[in-house]
Amino acid sequence: MGRYLMAAIFMIAMQAQAELVIHDATVRAMPPGQPNTAAFLKLENTSKQAITLVSASTSVAKKAEFHTHVKNSQGVMSMQQVPSIEIAAGETLFFNQVATI
């Protein structure tokens, strides 16, 4: 499954005209019956302008989403879906979680 998700991430970079460079990409293996997983990677924006990622997809899952971690007033962390992610010009974004499957 990991190589298919990596192919989807590669396609995102290709659509950005090779201005996104992927580093250190991995997909977490999950035990049987667990419906979600995560991809971890670095995306380097080598262009001179910001790049906004507005979606993710993979052929091996029903959906892929961008998430961030949010701490509530009691200090408990949870994941929250975000509609897009911007990578500033010349910056590298460290994805702790890019997709749920």
C-alpha cells in the first residue's frame, strides 16, 4: 500500500512542475482491521513562489486528507482536517501526517 500512496504524492509533485521535492517519505504499516494510516515526509518547495496543496488522492484508499494536530483547553491533542496546505517559496514542510486511509 505504501508504494501506491508514494505514487500519489509523487503525482502531486509532478503537477507542481517538479517544483516540489520529496524527502524521507514513509507510510506507517497498520495492524489488520485498522482503517487508517499516515504518511510522513518532507516537501521542499524549490520555486520562487508559494505552492498550495488543495487535495490528495491515492488509488488504494477511499479518501486521503490533510490533517493537523490541535490541542484543546484540557491539553488533549486531536487531529483536525484542513482544506489546504501552503508551502512558502524556498521552504520545506515536514508532514507528520498527510493522509488517512
